[in-house]
Amino acid sequence: MLLKQGLIYRSIFNLHKISRDYLPPTLPFRDLEIRWLGDALGAFIKSPDKNTGIMVVGDPGVGKSSVVEMTVRVLASSPTLNGDRSTCFVHITDTVPRTVHGFLSEILNYLAPFKTTVGVSDNELASVLGESLVEGNLRLIVLLDQLRLTQGTTSLLNRLIELNDDVRSKPICLVVSTRAATAGLQGFDVTRTLEVKPYSKTQVDEILTYRLRLAGIEDVVDDQAKEHIVSQAGLRGDMGYAMELLAGSFTLSSQLKDTRIRLEHVTQVEASYLDVSMAMAVRRLDIHEKLLLYSICTLLSAKEQTRLSMGEAESTYSDLCLRLNLKPRMHTQLWCYVQKLYDLGIIDTFVGGRGQRGRTTNISVPHSLNPLISELRRQIKNMPRRYEHRV
């Protein structure tokens, strides 16, 4: 049987189809969202002054960007738009810090790939972009994916909003994919909002089976391994996490020269898993944000709990600052840090209920604690030498 040849047989598998970023031929359980967004974008294409600001909100791994990309794919192949070159779609993932110049250059490269952007100011780039849209009678749909409220992205939004306001035809539709609706996007006129709900455990199971079949590895994944992936990803309805565990387990089993993906492969990957974008987000935090997050993670790990109160986090953080000869930040500033960590998808917050007094804010971490603690410990130990590193 060809399957028994193990690694030789694996060379014909399409591993791209189990990657988190792969857009499959269909998106199960997202028909309503695709139809809703298709109607909104279709209205913009027909009349560019409508629906120029659309926000797609939802937890990590629920398929926000996939819904947008699939909607654009469906619109592009529709009878009314097939062959229409007047509508362009640009997908920008906000996971790497970039300047406004970098963002504008990336957009302009889609529209006019032969125009140079080297040595050109932001204002000149914006002007060239506007001219390209007007001269070509173009409509531009920009998806800002995994939006984080960094200076670069908010400045880019403001620049594109200004550009859109300066052109009478309103040729730019901004689609912002983010974790939760936020008031931090000043000037961004949200005309429509789409909320993408987490998948159920049953839906995670069905989608995982579908992706395994697409990749041609359905028969090499042990039932226990698959069930564990489904159980862990199903807790949050996070399909992205399921695909990360699967891809990592496949890589590990190949390194071990094992012809099957087994439960021990999945649990080993899970124990050391830290999403690349999450690691980058952690590295970009300032010192006190890292210290607060480290305090939260270590306390959760030590108590073997799934949540802690804001007061517990603040107390542990203050103790850590004293050990490092640092002055702790005040409560109001810590609350701002908590909001930022939530916006980045690093923590979850919710108001306490039974057994707690008043409206206590509780904090949980929807990620594996050990790799997150290890990354934070490395970051803290690399702080300037004037601090004493007793972590």
C-alpha cells in the first residue's frame, strides 16, 4: 500500500491546504456572512459613496479575513463583475509595524506597479494614489486585516479617509477586520458592521475533516489526535488555532519520521505553541505592558486557574516591579494596558459574576501559558541593564 511508504508518499500531499492562511474553495458555515458582506460591497461598487466604511469584528480564528476574501472572490466571478477591471481589492495584514509610507506604497504597487515610491513623500504618494483612482475611474476595496491601533495603522486610516473625502466619487471602501468594535478609530465612519461568531465544536470538527480531505491526509491522522485538536480549538471556536496545531503536528511527525500524526505529536506542539503574530505583538509591548502580562500569566499558571481578577493582576504586577526596582504604574494606566492587551487578542476580559462582589473585571489568557511566559521572560531579561532581573 502506497501509504506505508510514509515520507515518500507525503511528498504528494498539498500541505498548503492545511495552513492557516489557505482560502479553500468553500467556507462552511459562513454563507450568511458572505451574502451580507457581498450585498454591502456590491452596493459600494455600484455607488461608491455608499458603504465606504465596513467593520468586520470577531474573535481570533473565526475567519474574518477569509469571509472578506471569499466575498471578493464571489463578487469577482459574478456575471455583473466578471471581466470588470474597475474594482481593485488590496489585502493588508497589520502584523508587522510599518510606516504610512510603507502602507501607501503597498497599495500603490497594486494599482500602478511601475511607479517608483522611493524618495517620494507621504503626501506625494497619497496624491499619486488619488490620481490613479480618478484617471482610471477605479474603485478600491482595502482590507486592513487584524487591525491593531498602532500609530502606523491609525495614521494610514486617517490618510485614506482624507483622500476619499477629497475625491468626489468616494472611490475607496475601507474594510477593517478587528477583534472588537472600537471607538479608537477617530474619523473612520463605520457605515456597516458585520460580527463573525465563533464556530461551534461540531463545526470545528466538520471543517477540520474537510481541510484534511483537501490536503489528502485524512487517513494519516489518528482519531485521538484529531479529537484533541477539535476539543482544544472548540473551546473558543478558533479554527485558526486548529489549523496551526494540525500543521505543527504534521511537521513534527515528519521530523520524527513517523508515518502518522499521533496524539503525542499534537500535545507536544500544543505545549510549545505561540502564534508568530502573537509573539511579534508581545515583543512590541512596552516594558510595563510586558510586566503586567507576565504577572497575569505566571499567576494563572501558579494557581492553575483559568481566570483572575484585576486586583490580583495589579497586586502581582506591583510586587514584580518592586523586585525589578521599578515604580509601578497607577491603576488607571494599568486599566489602559488591559484594554490594549484585549484589543491585541492577547487576553480576554469579562465582568465577574457569582461569588464575586460588585462588577469585578476578570482576566483570562486564551493561549498556552508556558510558551507565552517563556517569551515574556526572554523579553524582560533583555531589558536595559539598569534593571535587576529577578524574574
